[in-house]
Amino acid sequence: MSKILKVIKKFYLLEVGDTLELSEDGIEYTNVHNEELNESDEKGSDISARFTSTYSISTDYAKLLIEEGYLAPYDEPETQKGFVNVFDEIDTMLETYNEELDNLDEDFADEPACLKVEKETVLRNMIKVLNHLNSLKK
């Protein structure tokens, strides 16, 4: 199983987006949550509080929660996977938007005309911006 699991459906104390990390001994997954509260009262005194909660589950329970759709393996964020050439991304987006523009008649055959016009306007504006950004390539 993955070293880090993410919560995709709220359960117990965990919210969507929280992560659980496998312990070094491989026995359990743990989530540590730190929270700090700072406020001022009517007299101007500062009031602060800190608390830490630790939530742990066994690897067997983690497997069950994955099967039930509560957890999923954590995918490394795209920005951490390595270098991404912005101009390659622009080309990919241009390709996608032009393809969507070509398929507007089919995609909006059963929809009101205003929706088709709106989508076409958005796509043409996005293509215009991406073409401008692509032109900055030296």
C-alpha cells in the first residue's frame, strides 16, 4: 500500500483532504492535527490555546476504508513531480480547447443556444490568451 493515504470521504474526525502517513514500523497510519487559537478579550488581554490530536488506524482498517471509498493513495502534487515546460502545457491546452470548439455543435445539440454561445465565447477567449502567451516564447 501507499506510504501516504488521503481522505476522499469524511469519516470520524478526518475531513476530505486530510492525510494519513504510514508509521516507520508499517503497522498503522497516523494523522496529526495541530491547531492554535489566538483571540483578545474585552479587556485587551490576549488569549491563546494550542492543541494537538493524533488519529491512528491499523493497516488492515486502512485497506477496508480504501475499499469502502473513504481513503485513496496520495498522489504527489503535480508541482513536485518534476519540471513542467509551460509552453508544452499551453500547446496541450490549445489542442484541447480547439477540439472542444470543433465539437460544440454535437455537444450542445440538445441544449439552449445561449449555452453554446457562452461556451464558444469562453473557448475563443481562452485560445486567444494561450496564443498570446505562446507567442512570448523566444
